[in-house]
Amino acid sequence: MSIDGQPAPLHRNHAFMVLLLGQTASSIGSSMTGLVFPLIGYALTGSTLLAGVAATSVLVGELAGRLVSGALVDRWAKRRVIVLANLTASLAVASLAAAELLGHLVLTHLMIAGLVLGLADSFLAPASSASVRQVVPPEQLPLAYTRLQARDHVASLVGPPLGGALYSIARSVPFVVDTVSYLAYAAGASRLRTDLRSDAPTGNSLLTDARAGVHFVWHHHVVRSVLLWGGLFNFAMAYVFTAVTLRLVRAGVTPAAIGLVDTCAAAAGLLGAVIAPTIVARFRSGLLTIVTGLALALLVAPMGLTINVFVTGALFAAGFLLLPANNSAISAYISNATPQHLQARVNAASGLVALGFAPLAPPVAGVLIIALGDVGSMLAGSVFLFLSLVPLLTDREVVALGRPDTWRAAP
């Protein structure tokens, strides 16, 4: 607290800054690996379908882990969960680096490591999210989430081109750097002085506790509709990014150049994160979400007409400008509406809904590129994004959802 009794500024909140910096390092490494997985999958097999399957393994692991991770994180000390999850992820990535250096990396190893990475993240994300709620006052949550959005876009800005450049040096190098990033987050979290122990009741069975998060998500009308949109939207965007990457690989574009597409999108996202607090404070959150989804749906279709990385990146950039404000508003709303003792479980259940369709996206992209060609595959991505808006447009409460100062906080 500051002297006048008001919450201290976020940059003076030591625990929040440790979480922010640690997640930034880890996110940069993960964004590199996200680019490298389909590239290595394609290099190992020569198949766009199998390359998509390799990228899917991470999503499958995360989706499976979220079935129980929220209930477990709400029972355990969150600092310990963050440290152990990062150490587990670092071992998985280090095994890929070692196998590649020895010339023994195969698709099966890549997929198993992807599953482990996804499982680790299924615990890391709820623990980190619940920790933010514990160390940040409710009135500062929208601002905190805009800072976290800026982190994500910094990672996306730095990670893919760095990953592409390092991949061009040697296929093992991005994995080495990602290993270091996970270890850095673990080291930072281990030094946290803030008490992040759980205050959730532990008398129930694991299944009962896990169901509590799903029950809250499904019976909170606005949260349910927003997350259903999120699930369809994440599928569509995972499809679009995979399709763009595989199209450019087939066209002979270098990995370093492919990383520039993500750089353009991330630069716009970073700019969007800077202006996000103003947008979130001035515009109705429901309308902001609808406009964000509509803009991306309109901008994806033209990507099928070009393999120019700068044109493709510019289209992504235009669509990503509003995304940080939208994500900040939605994340803050869900956190604000969720009781403290349910934070990790609701985060896990939210991820389950939001990621439920995403594992299908990479293999679908691999198939549709072959079946529909460049133009048809990107038109399909645009259609998927339009369809994702249905849960929002058919829910009056979402359409009418106001600015943060009109939200009701959870008891």
C-alpha cells in the first residue's frame, strides 16, 4: 500500500513484477518453439499433415492437463507449482536439443516432448493467473492484464524471428534458448516472498473440486458465451497461423523470413497493448470483442493471394491492433467475476473451453492446404473466424456488456 492508503503502482508491486518478467522470458522461449515445432516436423517427415500433428501435440497436452490442473493448483502452494512446471518444461525442451545435437531426433520424440510441454503449461497458466489475482488489487486488474498482454506481444515480437534465425544456425539452438527461459522463470519464482498458498477448501474430492470450476464457467452466462467464442476463435487463429506457416514453407520461404510475419503481428499487438488501457476504459467490452473478431475475419481472406511475408504480416498487424485491449478486458472481467478460492479452477476450466478445438487446427490446416489450395485454405480460415462470432451475437448480455467500471465484482 502507498502512504495515502491507495494501492501502490504496479511497477512497485514486487511480486507482480517477478511474475511479469518471469512469464516474459518463458513466453519468448515458447514463441520460438511454437514456430520451430511445425518447421522441424516438416523437416523430419516432408509432410504438412505430420508437421501439423507435431504442432498439435503441445495443445493436446495442455488440454488434457487442464481437466485436473485447476483443482490441484487451488490446493497447492502456487509458487511451488510455478517452479516445478517450469523445471518440467525445461527438461522436455532440453531433451529435444540433446536429441537434435546427437542426430537422433524423430517425430515420436518431438510429439512426446510437446505433450509434456502442454501438460506443464496446463499447470503453469492457472497458477500464474491465480497468483496475479492474489498480488494485484481488484481495481488494478484491468491495468495488470494490459501489462500481461504487452508481455505476450513482446514475446511474439522477439520470439518468432529470433527462433527462425536460431533455427537457421542449427535446429537445436531454439530449444537450448527455450530451456534457459524456463529455468529463468523458475529461478525468479523461487525467490518470491509473497505468500501464494491456497486458501481453497480441501475437504472435497479432486473430481468435485474440478467440477466446481466447470460449473461456474457453464452457469455464468456471459463467461460461458465469451469462452465459447474464445474456443472457436482460437481454433480459427491456430488454423490460420499454421496454414500461413506451411504455405510459406512449401513456397521455399526461409524460416527467418517466416518469423517476420509474426514480428509484424506482434509489433501491432505491442502498440495495441500500449493503447489498450484507454480502449478498455472507454469502450463497451462486449462491442470490443465483436469488432475484434470481425476485423480479423475480414483480413484473413486476402492472405491467400500472396506469399509476400510483409504483406501477410501487414494484414495480421491490422487485425491484431485491437486484440490486446479485447483480451485484457475479457481476462479482467472473468477474474473479477470469479471468487478468489475458484481462481485456478476457473482458469483451468476456461482454458479447457478456449483450447478445446485448437488441437484440431494444425492437422485441419495441413489437409485443407492440399485440398483447397492457397486461396481456398485462407478463405476457410476467414469463414471459421466469422462462425466464431455466433456465440457473441446471439447473447444479449454479451452484446450489452459495459466498461470495467460497470462490472460487479465477485463476492
